[in-house]
Amino acid sequence: MLEILLLLAAACTAGALNAVAGGGSFLTLPALVFSGVPPVMANATGTVALFPGYIASAWGFREDLAPPPGLTLRAVMGLSLVGGALGALLLLATPDATFRRVVPWLLLAATALFALGACRTLGVDSENAPQRGQFLPDSPPHSGTMGQEDGKKWAAAAHSQPTAPKSDWLLGPRLRPAARPDATAHAVTPAARLRAQAGVLAVAAYGGYFNGGLGILLLALFGLLGQTRLHAANGLKNLVSALLTAIAVLIYAAGGLVAWPQALAMMLAATAGGYGGARLARRIPAPWLRAGIVATGLVMAGLFFWRG
């Protein structure tokens, strides 16, 4: 009973942590190892357990989804599936001893990248101006609450935006993407687009291999690619995590790496934690959220080094 409660608590907290900052696998992996599951199998089983949580948290951020400059949402989805499959196949061939040695270094590198790069670009735009990935309503605010100058600003921003369908299964009804200054000021070069695609593919492969710290690495990547809104990056992070995990789960299952009784018991808890964490994250100020992401990564890396 104690082991069951530990697994459920770890899965619920991990689902919420993945939605907010990433790193939920750090909780599920030790919990599974403590219950007697070998490290490589524990990593695969924990990934399976968190899969519904990724879906729930991606849905919780559906209003904020926006790809970084140089990529389309379709391209990000395709690269996530390919990278997740490559990483999962690599895990099948990795011995437990090698897996233990490489994990803390991967986590430390991901955290350092986020701290040095993404924190300078994510969430720095003004809350009152149209931003990359921000969504504006189809109609202006009520005239009684808006002055003449505010009305002119709203009209100029709305007029500069490209038209979009009134309904979208990902973004919801009656939402229109705001203008993207970087896209209108200068075109993304083919070399920059190729680098962006290679980055998403590499991080997706990492997620299919280990998954721990995946959210931190994805946020760092999207920040460096020019996504300036933290919640937009968070929504895309959860979508990418769900897709690469989906293909990785199929490969793990085919390779016999999943402890199904533990995985199934943790799925429901991770789903509840993932959706609740996503809704909570949208209410947290961006500076607090960024600080929490960095702290989470440092703690994760330090404890993995300590465990040896």
C-alpha cells in the first residue's frame, strides 16, 4: 500500500510539474526504482505513466499554442514523432549502467541552456501590446471601457493581423493569431529554418530516450528560436511532449520495457495533475515561473549526481 501511494503521489505531482516547468520524470523514476523496477524499465514505465498527463496539459494550454519563427505547427508535430521514435530505439539498446551515468549530465546541460538563453527571451514582451503568439478577440472591447486612443491602437493591431478561420480544433473558436513582427520585418532564412528543425528533432530524440528534463530543454529551445511568450512556449512544449511520448510508448511496449501494473496505476494520477498544473501555470507570473523552471532543473541534476 505504501508503494502504491508513493507511485500515485509521484505521478500526480509529476504531471503538474511537467505542465508548469517540466522534469516530472525525476519524480516518477526514483519512485519506480524504489518499488523495485530496474532503471531503464523504470524510465520507460514512468514515461508511459505520464503520457495522459502530457495530453491533458497540452489541452489545458490550447489557447496559447503558437510555433516559434521558422516553424509551422505541422512541422513541429512531424519532427516530434520522428525524434521520439529515434530516442526510444536508442533506449532499447542502452545498458542500465550507461543510463545511470549519462542522465545527470543531460539534465545539467538542459538547465544551463535554459538559464543562459531562454530566460533572456521568454516573456519579455509587454503584456499590453500585441505579441508573437498572442491572440486577440474578433471584436473590440465595449466602448464604455476604452478611450479613443485605445480604440485606435486596437484597430491598428487588428487590421495588421492576417485572417484566420473562425474555429480551430486546437485553438478554440473565435481566436485570431496576432501579427508576428519578426515574420513581417524579415523572412526566416532557409539556414535558420533548417537549424530550427534540427533543434526540434534533437530535443525530441532526447525526450524519447530519457524524458527527464524534457520540458526544460524544450522551453530553452523555443526561447532561443524566438518565442517570446512563456505560456505559448509552455503550450507547445506540452504538445511536443505528448506526440514524442506517444510514439516512444509504442516502441517501449514492443521492446518489453514497460511494467504495466505500475504504469496503469500512475496514469490517472498523472492526468489529473497534468490538466490542473496547466491551468495553474497560466495564472503564475512569468518571472516566478522561469525561476521555478531553473530551480527544478538544478535540483533534478544535483540529486541524480548524488545518487550516482
